[in-house]
Amino acid sequence: MERSFNPFIYGNERNVYGAMLTLPNSGGTVEEITKVYSGFKTDKVSLALEGLVAKGIVVSQESVYMVAESPNR
């Protein structure tokens, strides 16, 4: 998936979103996403994922988070 600028995500959400794009299938569990960068903390990743899910940028399915497909791609 191509990484593009999204003005609706910033801060930890942007960092987590970028990390998710580096993982296979553009997502994974909170633990997998936390391991991408040594500076990530599990609670901050969880909070950022909640924000991304609320904005519809990420979808959650049984504790696995995936980047949502853009309808215009």
C-alpha cells in the first residue's frame, strides 16, 4: 500500500499509521505494531489505534488492526 499524506492524522496516530504500513498486510496486533519502533509504548499505540479506528482509517477485527482500503483507490 502506498503511503500518502492524510491531514486528519498527526502525532502518535501518524507514527502508528506509518509503522502499520511497514508490516506485512499493513497491520497486525498491538504487540506487533509496538515492536516496530523501540520508542513505542503499548498504551500509546492502543490509544492511537482507537483514534484511527474512530476516524475510519484503520479497521479492527478480533484484536488485529489493518489499514482500511481507501474507496478511491
